[in-house]
Amino acid sequence: MGPKADEPLSPEALAMFSKARRSFGISIGILLLGFMAIGFALVYRVMRDAPPPVMAEMLALPSGAEVISAVVADGAVNVTYRLDGTVTLGLFNQETGELTRSVEIGAQ
């Protein structure tokens, strides 16, 4: 006849359960690390093989403009230039090269 359900477990049985828990925890930890490694490898592969963003071949500035700086940010090419003593910030579309906005910069 086997042990009753309400009887406490023997020390050998408790040791066996704790060893099984530890083994299960280690196995699950290794499995999760493996899934994470696969996920990181897939994300790296997708990001590495992504095509570079499309850039305009040329931007049209007014003739005689002196370029002070040019920066590519947030899908736009920001060009600061000086023309006839006035400093202007031109915001150009990164893909087409069209002037989308122009802001005059001056001191007060």
C-alpha cells in the first residue's frame, strides 16, 4: 500500500523534487537564452541588409548662395546658406531634393 496524500514527504523525496526543479529551471533558462540569440541574429540580419535611404542627387540653391552648413535629419536635408547678407535655413525633401520650407535667420 502506497503513502497517503496527506502524509509529509520523506527527505529523499524532497531532495529529488528540489533537484528536479533546479534541473528544470536550468533547462528553461538555456532554452530562453537560445531563443533570445536567434531573435538577436534575425534582427541583426534584417538591419544589416536594409537598403540605405534614398538621397537626392542635387539640391537647387539660389545663384550666389554661400553654403554655411548642411545636415541630413528626419528625412530632410537642412542647408544653411548666406545670400546677400541674409542667412537662410532651407529645408529640402531628402528623396526628391525639393525645397519644402525656407526660414530666414536674423539677429534682433
